[in-house]
Amino acid sequence: DVQMTQSPSSLSASVGDRVTITCRASQTISAYLNWYQQKAGKAPRLLIYAASRLQSGVPSRFSGSGYGADFTLTISSLQPEDFATYFCQQSYSHPFTFGPGTKVDIK
Amino acid sequence: EVQLEESGGGLVQPGGSLRLSCTASGFSFSIYWMSWVRQTPGKGLEWVSNIKGDGSEKYYVDSVKGRFSISRDNAKNSLYLQMNSLRAEDTAVYYCAREEYFWNGFRGMDVWGRGTTVTVSS
């Protein structure tokens, strides 16, 4: 199985900050990497697919990059509604594993 | 409106069984892969199982193989998860999710239900 790790596990940031979250796969997964946002008590929301493609309706301040085993989610200017937990997920091979999540909260 | 709604969760004793359902609306259910994903309280997400649109392919995470069975009824726009031999560690919120197939095998879960809670306890 492909294991996914994320760093940091949590971070504190201010509105307007640039935020970067890293995701690493235990083996190469090409670009089969998705990012999700989850707010408390809500279902996850797909933000990025294929490592760098913005899902329809997602603000352009979100971006993804990476290929192979190392990936990054960047929020260019953090907004109040972005405080949430972010998960990466690989769709390269079954089982489709998620990373442990990165919680972004208010500094 | 594109929607998924789960049902069937509840309290069950260890060793017991439960059948979760997910009803889809607002899209052509039969052409989509569908997944079950669970989340333990305060913890992360775990992909559990998925099934191809015509039901011909099914996959499971190792921890549920032999105990859980995914199925679908496209005439009823419904997805199911039969859970047998339940354990305390199966306690979680269970979400159903639609898998959008973008291109070249790239796929992501773009529509989610609100989840149904399963508690396994004596």
C-alpha cells in the first residue's frame, strides 16, 4: 500500500499569509494526488486533483504542485474561510490512502 | 442539485452487522465509480472501498476485506456497504462519495454525503 505523510501536522497563520503544506508518498505516484479541505463537522471538499489541477469553483489562491512522491499545496493569501484541515490522497493504486491531515488555525 | 445522502448508521455490538445505504440524486449515478470513506472521531480519513459504475470492479482496504461488502443498485440510484463482524475500531462516520474521472486515470472524490455514524460498542 502507498503510505502518505504530511507536514506540518498543524500550523498557525494569519489572514493574508502564504501557507504551504507538504505531502509525501512512500513510492512514486506520478501526479495521482488530490487535496481536500475539511471544516469541522463537514464532509471533505475536493480542492485539487492530478496534483495541480484546480477543481471547479475553488478559488485561485489555492494551488498544487509536485510529481512523483513529493507534493505541495499552497494558499497564496489565507482567508478567514480557509481555516480548516487539509488532507492529501493518492489515487494511483488501491487502496486509495489519505495523508493524516494538516490543521490550519488562526494565529 | 447533485446530492448524496447516507443512512443506516447506528449502535451495534461487537461482532454484529449493519448495512449502510447511500442515495444519489441529480446526476447519472450508473456511470460513476462510488466510494465509502470513514473518519474516526477526531482523526483522519480512511478510504474503505469503491465500486465501478456497472458493479464489475470492487476494491477494499485490507482492514475490512472479508468483513465488508460494497454493492450498488443503479435502478435505485443507491450504493450500499454491508458490514459484518464489526469491531470497535470500525467506529466512525462513514461517508459515501462520488469519484469524478477527469482524464488519463486521474480521479477525485468531488461529491460527498453528510455521513452516517457507526458506533460499535457493547
